[in-house]
Amino acid sequence: MFDFVFASNAAFPITGDTQTSAFILVLDPDNNLLYVNVLDTTLANPSWTAGQLSVALDPNWTEGFLQIGFSNLTGNYDGSGIFYDDVNFAPAVPIPAAVWLFGSGLIGLVGIARRKKS
């Protein structure tokens, strides 16, 4: 999961043909695009807005590259003022794995408690 907040810069507002976005890309070893997820942030307002992107990784992508970031495309010295903050990239833990991890922790605690009693 790729979480962040974004807002426009009132001092340097977006003008002209400017396009801004946040993105996740998956590329193979030859830099061919396998997956893309883009959030357009061009119409941001001065209030902070939550943004979130995610990707479900394919087992066939084991040799690929994961790229996350932000893009500002401008021309003719147009304004592109967008602020990004609170950026967080955290892999999602699948529910079965989380349950297994929690269960194994509980089993370990029970074993420790039994040892202390005897």
C-alpha cells in the first residue's frame, strides 16, 4: 500500500497544461511495463487530501522492479505546485499469514506460561 496526502501550493498554483500524479509501476528486467497504477493529483485543492495506491503482486514478477513516486509534467514555465506529505509505503500482510503469525505467537506464550508453572 502506498499512502500519502497532497495539496496544491497557493503561492504557485498549477497553470497551463501541467499534469501531476502519484504512481506505482512494475517493470520487468528489460524495463518493460508490466503494471501501472496512477492517481491524478492535478486538480488538488489547498486542503490536504488523502491519496492511496496499491498493487497486487503477481508471482511471475519475481525478477521485476517496483517503482513508486510522483510526477510533475509541465511546459512553458507553467506552475506545478503540489505538496506531498506523510508518504508511507508498506507491504500488505495477507490475512492468513497474519492469523498464522498471531496464532504461533499465542502458542509460544502458552508454552512459556507452562514452563514457568512447573
